[in-house]
Amino acid sequence: MKKDFGRYWIAGLIFAIIAGVIQWITGYYGVFVTLYFESNFFWGLITGLIGVTLFIFVPWGYGRLTEWIYITFIEKK
């Protein structure tokens, strides 16, 4: 790891930036929904469906992102 520290550092930086953007978008969505929409069954259902979708796809996306960063920056020799 000492030898390829630059690759690990760049990979970590890219992952942190992309993960931060995903966190910012999902956080912004939560604030937007709670401030601008009235609480009723329809918007509750939509918010629940989006929450379940995020629960499934965000960990999958993080896994794919980690795999891509590893293959692109760390494993490449």
C-alpha cells in the first residue's frame, strides 16, 4: 500500500466526492418533500416508494462504484 499510496488516495477522493453528491441529493430531496408538499396518502406513498428504491439501489450503486474505482485506479498496474 505504501508503494501505491497515490492511487489509493485518488480512489478514496473520487469515492468521497461521488458519495457526498449522492448524500446531498437524497438529503435535499428529504428537505424538499417535507417543506413543500402537504402530508397526504399520495405523497406518503410516493415518498415511501422512493425510500424503498433508494434503500435497494444506493448500496448497490456504492458497491459498483467501489468496484469501478478499485479496478480503474488500484488494480491497474
